[in-house]
Amino acid sequence: MNTSTNTSNRPPLLLIGAGGHAKVVLEEFKDAWDFQAVISDTSLSETQTAYFEAQGLEVLVESEELYNAFLAKNVTHAVIAVGDNEARQKIAEALLAAGFSFPNLIHPKALVASTAEISSVGVQILAGSHVGASASIGKHTIVNHHAIVEHDAVVGDAVHVAPHAVLLGGASLASGSLLGANATILPNVAVRANASIGAGGVVTKDIHTSGVYIGIPAIQVQS
């Protein structure tokens, strides 16, 4: 196991997760961070690990001993590159207890208003996305490619705003929720419960019950 530390001017970072979102995070932020290793919760096949190995990274299976080895070498930052909100939150709680911290990863090609309130804990804002004036983003939330969080919109903790999804002005999305690709929440409409809005859905009125919502207007199809 290679637990070598940073030899460049880039700060060292552990990549937690080995799925598609992990590939995206690595590609987008490898010039800004010195990724030390990829940490998976299970052993992966050669095919699954081939991409990361081609990038010069070893894929390791998580364990307390492994994390302690990195901490001992002052590798204390981690990014949880896992798209699933519940899984991302659970991993964050465990790693926080172990002694890790979670820097924000904000791509230089994202547009973030100076008056936006962005949590300082584990926020990922990817290329092409836009966070507007006086908008708010909670910890461990992903704002994916070309997503828009308009002025005064509020996004909770451990939320995933998928590519090209839109929260219009004053809209809100509760912690743990998913706004699917190309889905929209209309102005001043609130998703007040942990809910998943399907791709292309349009939320036209407040949602107070957790579940899956699809369509235009979005209606609940699964509790």
C-alpha cells in the first residue's frame, strides 16, 4: 500500500468512492489537488480499477487502519465523491469522527455570486454551474454540471442538484433531496421533505412529503 504524501504544491486529498462521480471529481480537480488514493468500500474488479490506475492512483479498500495510516502522514482532507446523498452523509459522519475534514471543491468555471452563502464543509460545485445572489448551499451538497441555483434559493445539507437542474429564484430544496437532471423547481416553491424529483420534472407547488416525484407538474409516484 502506497501512502506517500504530497510532493507538489497541491494539497493532498483522498478520493472516497470509485464510481462514476469519483471519475468526474478526479478529472475536474486533479490540477488543484494532489489525489493520494481512491478509497472504495468494497474490492473492485480490474476493469473497475483500470481508470484510476491509468491516472496513477491506487484503489484501496477502506479500513480503520488504512485511514489511520493516511492521518499519520498528515493527509487529513477527503472528498466524498459519491452521488447518493444518504451514503455520502454516512461516510462524512464516519470520517469526521476519524479526524478528516472536507474542503469545498468549486470549479473555476462555475459562477458563484459573491453574496451566495456556501457552507465550508464538503460542497462540490462542478464546471458550468451557477449559484446566484443570496443563494444558500448546505454542507456535503453537490451542484453538478450546468445546474442553476438562482438568487435567494436555498439548498440544504447532503443534497444532489443533478446536471442542468434548476432552482429558480427563492425556491428551496430540503436536506437529503435529489433534483434530477433537467428538473426544475419554480420560483418560491419549497421542497420541504427529503424527496427525489425525477429527471425533467417540474415542481409547481410545495412538497411536504418524502418520496419520488415525476412529471410536469411533478406528482408523487412512490412514497
